[in-house]
Amino acid sequence: MSDAVTVSAASKIFPLARGQQVVALEVIDLTVAPGEFVSLIGPSGCGKSTLLRLIADLDQPTTGSIEVFGKTARQARIDQDYGIAFQQAGLLPWRTVTGNIELPLELHGVGKAARRARAAELLALVGLSDFADRYPDQLSGGMQQRVAIARSLAESPELLLMDEPFGALDEMTRERMQNELVRLCAETGAAVVFVTHSIPEAVFLSDRVVVMSPRPGRIREIVPVGLGSAGNRDDGLREASGFFAAVRAVREALHGVPAAEVREAETRRGVETLRGVETQ
Amino acid sequence: MILAPVILGVVVLVLWQLAVVGFAIKPYVLPSPTAIGDQFVRAFGTIWSGTRVTGFNALVGLLLGAVLGILFAIVSALVRVFDEVTLPVVTALAVVPIVALAPVLYTMFGAGAETGRQLIAALAVFIPVYVNTLRGLRQVRPVHRDLMRAYAASSWQATRTVTLPGAIPFLFTGLRIASSLAVISALIAEYFGGPVAGLGKSITSAAAYSNYALAYAFVLGSIALGLVFYLLTLALEKFATRHSPA
């Protein structure tokens, strides 16, 4: 079985005015195995969202190639081989929750009864059956994101692309959504490429964490997270020592220096921030 | 919620009445509310028939202008070239004092027909409906654009599911502006000639005979007509946009 995603020497250069350019991504090589959960993490400007967009064929690479399930990214998009969720839920406000989940099914010619049944199934999966006939403006941010995630699963894709879908949520809702997401992935067996700003989130969810750095955007390191399969990850995992070890490993990779020096630097600065970290 | 404006209105009327009586203001400066009310009741039949004529012209103009405005906006949104070519024409139409076209249209369609007035109302309606609908058709949130691409939706599918419904609130903003303009234009067009029926004609003839209270009574009728148009379009807008973002 071919890999879910194969990125081969892909780069993305955005031209600016007066002959200048921005190298958003420089020679990225990455493979994602079927059923694997991979997170992309890094400071602003490292190109993680750009990379996700290239995989989704929302943008084309300047050089190199992207393959999804052995086809070109464009063909995979046309064949609808992936589901996608954005940071803004992007629900259509004039459609009900059910109408929003049915949207991809409707666009691809699925019959009314089948659509209804699938939407009801997905709503039960994300725990929003009671809100089937509500409109997005009647839902909280977390609920809207759950609808967006349900929508991304509508056609049971083997690959899920998610761009910081929990970015706008508070910490409690975030942890709850993470629990639900690993549960869903265990049940569906889909591969996932997940963009995030949060180290604990990346470690909790992923099999591997791809640490990226900016200017130009490239992969600094890929950290394997040996915390077991998705089915075995629950709330207790966040307290496990293995979890903290993995978080430290990712943090080291992000900062580019060993953990002890990082702690000293943090004490001096007084507060840890992911943005504006100087690379060594 | 309704009580405060109503009380304010009553207070204004009372002060007005007192001022007219107290300062012995002449009718040709400002008639008293009671005189206007009296004339309104007496001339109600004429006011009602005048309202029907002017109202009908405004309605025809509203429907015609709205349909044309929407169609042109759709074509302009789809065909860039069309938009660029028609831009100077639309801009010119937007700034011409349309009622200045009234004498021309009366000559074209005959002084006995209401067509000239309806066309003027249609023109006044076309501009805001066209401009607002076009703006609505052009604004699609980037996340929705990405979503349609990710779903490999055809252009028609994207238009039907995202662009058109998203443009509805803008369309109704244009309609709300246009409905008042339809009444005003239909009425003012009556000042420039054409058949005798209509509120505008009645206002001018009442003023010509120095019956100012009666003239104001007809003005009151036209205010009521304008309000009906405005409230109906507002209700329609509220209904159509009840689930759109604020």
C-alpha cells in the first residue's frame, strides 16, 4: 500500500514586488504512512500551513512534487481522497448543522436519504445530535469546530488534513477535542497531517512530530513519539512521564539547544513563548 | 420599546399645535396638526386613490429596477470585461438627477401614460440594487473559497452553494435603500408632467390653490406610503438574513 503522503523535495517561493521573493518552504521531504498521525509544529513563518495547503492542492509547489496515495495532489483532490478542517470552522451560516455536514456529500451527488443518515451518524460521533437543526450562529466556537471536523469525516477519507483546528478554543475545550480526535482516528484508521502551535497537543495526538523552522521554512527534525497507538491515548496520558519526556524532546528540537540551557534562558526571560524564538 | 417613540411623537405634535396657535403662525408658513388632520380625513378618498397610483408606479419601478439590477450584477460578477465596460455608464447613471429625465420620458412615452414615472423609479432602484448585489457577489470568505476548492466543486456548484447565498444580505441592503427611493422618485416625477392622478400632482395642486393644510395631508399620505414600502422590505430582509452573521 502506497504512503498516504509523499512530499519530495518540495519548495514554495512566493514572489513579492520588485523582484523580491519569500521562500516559504525549502526542499521539504516527508512521508506519512497510512493510518499515521503526523503533526507539523514550529514558530510563525516556518511554512507549516503552506505545506498543508500544498498537500491539499490548494497551492502548487514551485519545485518538487507531492503525492497522495500514489497520485498527484491534484488528482487526489479531484478524487476527494482527503478531508480537511481549517482553523476557522468555515461553516456556511445559512445552512443548519446537518446541512453543513451534508455539504460535501451534496456536492458529490450523494442521495438525500443517504446524506441524512451519514450526517446523523457523524453528529452522534461528535456528540452533537441534539443540535442537528441549529444554525452555526447558535453554536459556541468549540461546537462549530466539532461540526467542521464531522464534516471533514463525511466521506470517510483515509487522509485528514487539519490546520490548527483547535487554535481558537480554550484549554479545556481543546483537551476534550483532542481526546475526541484520537478516538475518531482510532475508529476510522485515517492518516492525519495536523498543524499546531502547541507542543503538548502535538505530542498527545501524534505518532511523529515534524519540527519546522522559519526563514526559509524547512524541517529541522522529526521526533518520534513512542506513546502507543491512538486507541490507547486517553486523559491519563497527559500525566505520564513518557508524555513529559516526549514534550521535552520536541521542545529541544524546537529550540535547537539541550533542555538545561533552555530552562536557564526561560528563567531569564521569565516566560516561555513559542514565537520569536531565536534559532542557534 | 415602541412606547418611547410614540410618546415623543405625541409630544412633538402637541408642541407644534401649541406653537401654531400660540404664535399665530400663518398657514402658508406652517399649518397646525389639527388642520392637517382635518383635511386628511376630508380628502381621504383622493389621498387613497393618489396613494394607489403613486404606489403602483413605485412598485413597478421597484420590481423592474431590482430584477435588472440583480441580473446585471450577476453578469458583471461573472464577466470581468462586462463590468469594466459598463462601469462608466453605471457611474453616469448614478449621478444624473434622474427626475431631470422626466420631461424626456414623458415625451417618449406620451403624457397620458404612467410609464415615464415607472421608468424613473426603476432607474432610481437599479443603481443601489446593482452596486450592493455586485459587492455581495464579489465577497467570498477565503476559508469558503478554500473549502470549495478542497471539495473540487465546479464553478456553478460554488456559485450556487456559497456565492449566491452569501450575497443575499447585500442584495437586501440594496433593496431596502431602493424601496424608499422608488416611492420618492415616482412621486417627484409627477411634478414634471404626465397624468393628473398621483400624490405628487395632488400636493402641487393643493399648494397652488393655497390650501396648505391639504397639501400637507397629501404629504402625510406619501410618508405613509414610503413607510409601508420600507417596512415591507425590512421585514423581507430580516426574514432572509435571519441566520447570516451580523
